[in-house]
Amino acid sequence: MRVLLIEDDQTVRNFVAKGLSEAGHLVEQAADGKQGLALACQDKFDVIILDRMLPGGVEGLHILETLRREGNLTPVLLLSALADVDEKVAGLKAGGDDYVSKPFSFSELQARLEALVRRNRNEAQPLTKLTVGDLEIDLLSRSVRRGGQKIDLQPREFRLLEFLMRHTGQVVTRTMLLEGVWDYHFDPQTNVIDVHISRLRQKIDKPFEHALVHTVRNAGYMLQE
């Protein structure tokens, strides 16, 4: 990882930088807010460790808000002696991705940093396929297969199946389907959902041994293996 560490306490800064360097990571350091903001804006990092209270006239939340306002989505872990719940909420609402209170365990800090970087890299890679059991849809080619057999779906049926697969194992309500598939923000009082669910079942369930689309009584639908 390439880490930017913005921390005014030299003891803490040296402790964290030493530990991360020994773990094989590259660490750039800043001792005040002004220097930290300049580095964050002019260079690219995998993750930023940002102290809340900083000297130099530029405090942690200002740095965070500036980065997010300029479209910089680098994961930021806030490091602070301010352990109050309201302070944590303020930091996360400002755009922080995680919050660790001082004093802290270095092993926990490292694990949280690695998790943030891992999550960010996964999100940066767009999902192109969804799979549930032997059912697979390719979001690029807009194709559907079950058990290796190609299934032809109409555009709305494809959107419906994609929505159900993105919520696999969850109850999907009529309201969720109306908003997510039909872009309705009201109930048109029609059976449009029932009709399309029925058509979808005819294509992806009926020809096969077991059903994937299930009705959850008085709740909605669920796609489950």
C-alpha cells in the first residue's frame, strides 16, 4: 500500500510509519494540515490516515471535506483522541471511511487499512457477471444462461432478473421493484409486477428441476438457490 499519514504527534507518527514500513508499505508523512492537504491533492495514495486535530490552520475534517468536494475518493481512516460517538459520526458523515480512536492497537489499525484498500479496489472493478447457482447473467453482453442453456429475455425481464440477483437471499418488495425496475415512485395499482414475474418464472424456472424465484407471502419475492 502507498499510505499518506497526516498526524501532528511525532511519537504517534513515528510509531505508525515504522510499523507500516516494516510491513512492506510505503509511507508519506505530513506533520500539519496544510502540508497534508497539499500532499493529498498532488499525489495518489491507496489510503490516507488522517488525524482530526491538526495544527497549521487546516484541521482534519476540512481536509476530508475538501478532498471529497474535489472528487478525491481515496479511502480515509480518521485517527483521533476524540472518541465521542458524535465526533465519530461527524467524521464519517464528512466522508471518512473508518474511524479509530487513540490509544489504538497497531495490528487493528493495519487490518482496518488493508480492509479499506481491498474494498476500494473491489469497487473500482465494475461487476460484469452475476451468478446464483447455475443461473448466470452477463451485464455486458446482456445475456442469460442457466445450466449452460441460453435464455432469451425481454429488456424489462432482464432488468427484473438483474435486480433480483443483486438482492439474492433478500426479500424484494413490490415497492422496491417498482422503483428499481420500472422507475415508478408510486404504486400504479396494476398487476405489471405479477405478469413479469410469471413470465420470468416460465423462462428461468419451469424448464429446470428446481425454482429460483420464490414468493414470500405478504412481503414480495426472493431469488434464492
